Amino acid sequence: MDTTVRGAERTTGPPRTADFWFDPVCPYTWIASRWLVEVTRVRPVTVRWRVMSLSVLNEHRDDDPEGEWGEYMWAPVRVCAAVERRLGPRALGELFTAMGTRFHLRGDWGDLVGALDDAGLPREFADAAGSTAYDGVIRASHARAVALSGPDVGTPVLSVTGADGERVGFFGPVVSPAPTGEAAGRLWDGFLLLADTPGFHELTRAATAEPDVGRADPTAR
């Protein structure tokens, strides 16, 4: 079984499996991922971590919204794809936590070897950063996320099986800061309500503040 986070201290409703597609450089994706880890503590949810890419998402645009960072952003997701391909989603979740802690909480964007060390993973995976060997894996995983959520989205994409038995995916949630405790559980309940509603596809409002990436939880893997 390729699960990475499972179980909960408190159960509400039947067990669910969530697939979470991410690009590790996105701050809102990091926040959403910490919310989802918190959800597993209060709801019976299993998480499978998946990769997608802002570089792939933006590659056909005349102006890359990521600016000068566009090319650099391939490196972290390539390392993520190598880890997922060879070790599975559980190890990918470990690496994502390590990368996110360094990137978003410490402002350390360049030390991929250090992130692998933090996750307890072999340093050799850093070699993937400058290689195209896993680009096909990235594109295939990214395409799966887009197939579930639609083309005009970003990262993250969160997917569950809806009430009709079909797999559905949504861009988001985009939330800041990450809810904790029962508040995290209630947001999850709301997400499931939307996922179980046939035909629902969009709910949005404008951001009111900069992303609050919070603080690291070394036990959140």
C-alpha cells in the first residue's frame, strides 16, 4: 500500500483516501499540505502524495508568471519525482516536509542535498535536479491532476472519490494560515460535501493577506 499518512485520533464518517498533487515551491501548496496532515489527526483520512509542476503548467504561456524562477523550479520537482518513482509516495511525503520546511520556513531554497538528509533519503537523488530523466514522470503525474481538476488551475490539486464512486479533483484549498484541530476537520468535512455534490466545480474569493506558512512540525510526515 502506497499510503503516507493514515489514521486519526477522532473519526467522523467513513475512511477516505486523498491524493494531493503539489509543486514544492508554492507557499499556498505548503500551507494546504500542512492542513491536510492536520486533518489526518482528526479524521479517518489516508493521504497519497503526488507531483505536479508549475513549470509544466506555465510552459506554453508567453509570460511565465514565475518570472526568473521558472527554470529553477524544475530542480525540486525533479528530485521529488525521482523519489516517488523509486521509493513511493510515503518517501515523497517525507521529502516534501523536508523541502517545505527549508524553502518556506527557513528561506533556504538551494540545498536539495540538505533536504534529502533531513528526510533520511539518499543524497544521490539530488542528481535528478539537473536531469530530464524524470520529466516524463512529472508530465504524466501532472496530466493526471489536470484531468481531474481541469486545465485552468494551479497547485495543489486535491482528489477524493465522490459519492457517485467517481474520482473528482479540485484546485486547492487555498487557505492561510492552515487550520488546526477540529477547525481543520471541519474544512475537510466541507471539502467532502463539495466533492460529493454532482456538478459542483468552483468557489472562490480574493486573497486578503500574504500567505502565512506557519511553523514546522517535525512529526508531520
